[in-house]
Amino acid sequence: MSSIVKVGIIGCGGIANGKHLPSLSNLGTVELVAFCDIIVEKAYEAAHKYGVAGAKVYEDYTELLKDGSIDVIHVCTPNDSHAEISIAALESGKHVMCEKPMAKTAADARRMVEVAKKSGKKLTVGYNNRFRPDSQYLKQVTSDGDLGEIYFAKAHAIRRRAVPTWGVFLDEEKQGGGPLIDIGTHALDLTLWVMNNYEPKVVLGTTFHKLSSKENAANAWGPWDPKKFTVEDSAFGMITMKNGATIVLESSWALNTLDVKEAKCTLCGTEGGADMDDGLRLNGENHSRLYANHIQLDAKGVDFYDGKKESMQDTELRLWIEAVINDTEPTVTPEQACVVSEILEAIYESAKTGKAVYFD
């Protein structure tokens, strides 16, 4: 296709303005030609700041999708509309990047995979933490087999008090859940990806509403309204894969702990281990001695180093657009993202029923 990709943005709120629009506007291969939001003023503001001359503005995304000149759609809306909009965009002949999580439900995620295959268009999901330097290095380590067989892992998404109080984050109907589907999804995606293991066997989960009822609670973004806090404040899952590997997933927006870490993982293999607790650390045994190594991931101290580096968001969106231009597979495939959604839903189901959820 042409080396210039025409992009339309559906949803011009926080994630669009904080991630997609700034990073896309840095690419010389992209023209931001269309903007849509149900609060149309937001679309006009985004078009004015980031759009090309003559960029179009819409209140109804179905009208935007009628424009055959648009190559790519970025879906930056609440979770409950991810599938509906992404499927419509794919069926209109456009490649799609959908923000995480892939969909509110696993069934919707599977529909997205099916439509992407049928349409022949590319579909990816915004798991930007794969593109951090430590994540990229760890992926190389595991792909080279340096850790051996990875049979135990932890996926970390723990905040002490950082409940997002804006938008629809606390609305279970719109989002499908709280910290598990919001930040737990990043930690799980990262862990499955570096393990290269997408075959779950059984899931056991618990969710809690223990701190959400507190009035005037200490919180990074100000106190939340307990009456509007309809999602869990923390959630935990144990996932056993078909090969026996076990993953413990922990997520919270509010938890009485000082052990906070977000979008990180810990890996234990037969030949070594790794964690992201203090940068990236590798550990193992060599010549009958235990070792632990910190990995330096920047070039500080090197002559002529100018301190410039690409952010994970910039890397993510650059590689996505390159995949569209070069007709190659995106780093985050829809099949991978679908497994993440299936596991998250299984944790919620297990928490409600008190029973383990088995996969076929």
C-alpha cells in the first residue's frame, strides 16, 4: 500500500490524547484525517490539534467508516464498544488498532478474531507494555531459551491507592470490570507473551470489594464515590496451562500493601529466572554458584550518547503502522489478545461461582 497511511480516530478522550494522537503525529508516514466522538467538541479539539488540513469530524462513527480513503481506524472508546466498532471498521475494509482490553467479553473478542480473518484486514490490540526496553530484552532471553522451561510465573498489577475516578472506569456495565480488566490485562498479556504460552487449562479466581465502600479515601486522583464504585477493587487468579505451567495474576487499584508493581512479571524456569522488581534482573546457577544480574538497558555513560530514546507508545505505534505498510503480522496478534480476554473472563466467572473454570 501507499507509504502514507490515513488514520481515523474513534474516541477522542484520555487514551487518544495521552497516547495515540501524540505518537501517531510523530510519524511521517501517517496522516490523521478523521476524528469521531459522541461528545463532538472533543473530536473538533483533537482535529484542530493533530489533524491534517481539512480533517473531518464526526459524532457518529458509522458515518466516518463510510469514508473509503481511510486505511486504519484506532478504537479508543470504553470497553463495551470495542467489539462493535472494531468489527464494523474491519467489515468496512479498514485495518484496526483497538485499545486494551480487546473486548468486554470473551465472546466479543472471539468475534473480532473471526471477522479479522474473514475481512483479510489487520487487527491489533494496544498492549503497549510489550514495547518497553525491559520487556523486549526479556522476550529475547526467553525466546533464546536462557531460562529453560518456564513453569511458574507471576503477573503483577498492584497499586496501593490509585483508583481512576474519571470517565467510566468504575462502571461495570461500561467496562466489564475494574483493575483486573484495566491493568491486570497488561500484566497477563506481558507474562503470556514472554512465556510464549497461550494454552490455558484451568483458572481459579477471586475478586474483592473491600475498600471501595470507604468514604473520603486517600487516593492518587482524589476520593472515589462509593455509590459509583461498582467494579472490584482487587482481583487475583491462578492459571494452570495445558503443559502444567502455573501463573499467579494479582491486580488492584486499592490494596493495603507496600509491594506495588504494575505491568511486570516474574518468571521461574529450569535454567534460570527473571523479574522486573528493580529494573530487569536475571538469576540462576553457574559453576555451582548462584548469581543475580541487573541488566543495563540504556547507553548512559557511553561516548556520544545524547539521551534520546523512543517511548514504548511511540515504538508500539511505529511498528503497527510499519506492519500495515509492509503487510506483516503485528506484534500483538488478535489471537493472543483473545486468550487474554478469555482468561480474564474465567477469573471473573470463577470468583462469582466459587468454582474453577476449565478450558476445552
